[in-house]
Amino acid sequence: MNQLKYTLLICGVLLATTLQAGRPKITINPVTGSIASITLSDDPTGMNWLLATDGSQYEWIQENYSWGLGYLTVETDSKRDTVRWNRPLSLSADGMEAVYDAGGIRVIVSRRYEGDDLVERYTLRNHTQANVTLRDIGIFTPFNDNYPDAATCMTQRAHAHVWAEGTAAYVCALRMGAKGPHLGLALTRGSLHDYDIWERGQEKGNSQTRGVIALGLPEQTLEPEEEVTMEWRLFEHQGWDDFEQQLLKRRSVLARCNQYTFELGDTVHATLESRYKLKKVFATAHGEKYKVRLEKGRYRVDIPVSQPGNFSVIFHYNNGGRAVTELAAFNRFDELIARRVEFIRTHQQMKRTDDPRYGAYLPYDNETDSLLLDPNHSCSPTDRNEGAERVGMGVLLAKCCQLTGDTVLLNSLIRYTDFVRNKLQDPDYVTYSNVTHNSYPRAYNYPWIAELQLRMYLLTGQTSYAYDGYRTLRTMFNKFGHGFYAIGIPVTLSMQVLEKAGLTQVRDSLWNDYAAQAAQLIKNGTNYPKHEVNYEQSIAAPAVQFLSECYLVSHDTACLNEARRQMPILEAFCGRQPSCYLNGIAIRHWDGYWFGKSERYGDTFPHYWSTLNASAYYYYALASGNSAKTEEARQIVRNNLLLFAEDGKGYCAFLYPRLINGQRARGYDALANDQDWALVYYLLVNKNI
């Protein structure tokens, strides 16, 4: 039964209005007219899907960031002003309609329930006497996307998967523990264009919070009293499959492609799905218009890929509807990787014999076209030095050398591996991030170096390399115990190499460590311990991968069952948006600060560690026989090729939002740093190496 609880005035204090007339229950702030909380009727956990905007969750997030408030830039012939709306001129008794002024623009926000849906309408009306252009329009939608700890995240936090392009825009918010009900947003009138992120910074939650999301509207030019309207619906759903069906039920459409990153000569197979008959449907790409055909209830177009670069296939329908897909094309994937490898060998290896980093692969500044030799003035020198994640360059080159047998490349690798063993490790295999050995102890470094050493055995046949890999891994377990969720522990590779090298005794010793580690991961379940971030995709992915690899060695069904149980939690990090930047790419939003030249927090789509999902899917597919996960893995690693250029340069991150903290953001960070792990996992998934 519909219930309305109206605002009360008790002892002079305004109380929030709580409204329950559908699945999403909302609380209205009587001061701002904004939504203060959203809960779901069928949710026994009582999760609030929104950040608290009263300073109680994060002291710097106050009510001016509440849902439905926003900002815009107003331009006339004589001036330009950026303004916000955060106090209503009028507010209805039930809180469901608010009128604001934003620099002469009337912002009218109305809310109503239709069935189980909450419907919100935003109208921007030019209340001035002049023609105005509205730019950088944003509406705050502060989804509760942050990481206090794993236990809280499982039931009380959400991954917000945003698709803010065109008239088929949406947000699929998934509870981080992957169990429904979840919250969805479907645009049903008007258009969205990009999104922004606010309140990010080292002193504002650092890596532990995504910040405040604001959905963007396209630029508008309005004559006096002219207006533009946008409307969306909020609803409950049970996961991605159900979310997509709920979108279609609400008269939205779904654009999809067979893949989102292509080689020249491929064909884009793009489809548009609708449950209702559409009018005047056609597609455009590269400025050309294409006819579509109706197949099995979906409109389809096939477009040959004839030029490299980024492009869009856009479905046009119903005289103004635009369903957008974001795509990318390269000449040849294998050639792209080969050029990247050659660039590392020729441009990123320290060649000065008088430098203690001789032989090291170093970060590269793409703006100055030079090695980054002194990271000490950066926010985090240890994330820009000669060790740690940069070992990914060595692993990539070793894999490519296995495929090609290139002796010039092998000579470079021998110098590099000698540097790693003698400058980043001490005689007892204690591993450091830099040559001065003054970095803090870091378990992550060990499996990366071990993989390099194990692959050097496969390249040279020298047993010492295999033994080095063994000792490196054993030292990690001795120093950090069994329970650190290290990235990329090479379970199957180490067992195969040590067997091939005849080191069966040490192989069995190492397996005992693996078995103890697996037992601890199974015991922990989804109660993931905090690592460098309180909770993140690169904690869950190593768990699934490690357990899957252990099953491949031991056939212990306990390992496979636990990997299967944790898989939905790992999948929840990833979206299905029709974009080469977003499809299959796990949510990450801090690496641009720690590893980039720009030192900026904010969504990084893609970021190379999203390929950890691909690696986990790959090994899980081998263990379970679920071949669909292999194709998902290929989609992820293809889309991560966006971090590389045809000239061989790499980029550590792509900042995807339009604005971050009000500053222009969308684009590549200029530093080539640690992105080559994306190619390491590309080769795993596509070359089985």
C-alpha cells in the first residue's frame, strides 16, 4: 500500500520527508529539496544507495552534493558564469517538486511514482531576457561507491556503472556483494553527455572513495523562456541480465556490438534492441549513413573497419533518438604489441653503465620524450621507479621473446634480469622496489619477479633462473605468510618450470605453500583483508585466479568451488556499457594519481589492472570448462589496447570523466609507467603464454 510521510515541524526542526510508493524509497531533504537517501523495499539490509550528504560519512561531502542538485555554466554575449542550484525558491508540501534559480535559469525538479518506479523530471528554462548557452551541465547522483572494508562493501556499497551517452543512457548500480536487489536508472526523455567526478583528493578519502558522481547533459542554447527537459526512472533489479530487460520494458533501447576494439579488415556487427517498434531507424559512422535491417527483433548494421582510430556507430531512431557505441580500431594487434616491445627495448632501458640502474626498464614521459630518471619530486616515487610494477615490461618482453626467439630482445632481457636479481634483490632473495633498498617491504613485487625468472629459464634453459623463481616465491611466503592476495602468483607456470628443470623437490616444497595459501583464501571467503586499498578489484581477481590455478594442479574441488563462489563478486566490478573504454573494464579510480604524471584521482577507464579479471576468467575457464569466460577475457584485453599507440608508446591510464573536481579531465595521462601488464595478459588470453 502506498504510504506518504510528510515533513513535520517538531520543536522548530524540519524533519526529512520519507516517501514510499514503489520499490525505491526516498527521503527528501526539506532544506534543499534534494533526495537524501534511497533504499529498496525488498532489501533486508536497508542499504542506502547514496552517500550521506550531511558530513557523517565523509566530512567534506555536505548537502550541496545531494541527489538532484547541480551546476551549469551560463554564457551570453557579455558574460560567462558557473553557478549551482542548491536552495529551492519553492518546495511542495510533500517535497516532490522543487524550483531553483541558477543564474537566471529556472531549474524545475519534479518527482512522482509510477507503479514501482520513481520518475524524476528536470526542466531547465531560460528565465532571462537574452539568448543563453548552457555548458558543463551536471546533476549530482551521489551513488554510494566507496571502500570502507570488504565486509561493509558486500551489503552496503554499490558499483555504479555509468553510461552517459545519448538518449539510451543509464546507470546500473550493483551491490558490491553481487546479491540483489540492486538499483537501476534509465533515461526515458532527453539526452545525457558524459559524467563528472567531484571531491577527489589525497586528503579526501584518497583511494578509498570514488567521490561524487554527477551525470552530464549536452550543451544547450536557449532563447528567452525556452526550456529543455530530461527525465529518468529509478527502479529495482536483480543484476545485469535483469537490468537490461528492465530497461527495455521501460521503452529504452540497448545498443551492442560484437566487440568494441577492432583490427583493420574486421567488421562491426552492431545491433539495437527494443521491445517497441521504432521509427526511422538508421546508423551513422565516420560521417556516413547506413541502412539497418531487422533481424530477430533487433536492428542490425554491419560496417567494415577501414581506418584506425576511435569512432562511434550511432543508431538514430524516432526522430531524435541516439543510441551511441564507442569503438576503436588498430592496424594489427600483433604489430601494435611488437612496436611497443621494440619501443621499450630501444627507448626505456637504462643504457648508461655508470648508473646503478643499468639494464633497468624505466618509466617514460611521452610529453618530453625522455626517461623519467628522477621520480623523487612526485607524489609517490616508489610508484615511478625502476622496480615494482615496472617489472611488467620485463615479463612482456620475455613472453614476446618466447614467441619470436629474437636474440636481440633476449640480450636486452639478460641485462634486465641481471639487474633485477643483483640490484632489486639481496642474496637471500629479499626483494625491493628500488636499487637503494630503502623502499618499504612489498609482497606484490615477489610474484612479478618470479614470473620473469621462470620465463628466463624457458628462454635459456639455465636451471639457475628456475631456482631463482622458486627462491623468490618461497621468500615471499616466508616473509608475508599465507594470506596476502598477491597479484599474479604463477602457480601453474612455476609447477611446470620446476618440473621441467628437474627441481622436483623444491617444486613440492613450493606446492606446500600454495596449498596453505589456498586454504587461507577458502577460509577467508569474501571477507577480503585490506591491502593497499581497503577493498578493490585487484584483491578479488587474484583470489579467483589463484584458486583456479590451484585446481588445475591439484584437482581439489574445494578450490574450484570457492573460485566459483567468488566469481560474481569479481564480475560486479565490470560493466556492459557499449564502449571500448568501459565494456568489461573494472572500476578503478586512483591509479592516475599514484602512477601518472598528472597525479589526478578519478575514474580510469581503461586501466591495465582491469586485465586481472581477464586472467582470472582465463584460468577459471580452463578449470571449469566455462568457455564463455574466455571470450569475456578477450574482450577485456582487447579494450585495454587503448593504452597503447601505433608508434609504440604506452600510457599508464585514461581519465574517462568529462570533469574531475571541476577541471577538464578526459584523456590520456602522459606517463608510460606500468601499463604493459595489459599486454602480458593479452598474450596469456590470446596466445596461451
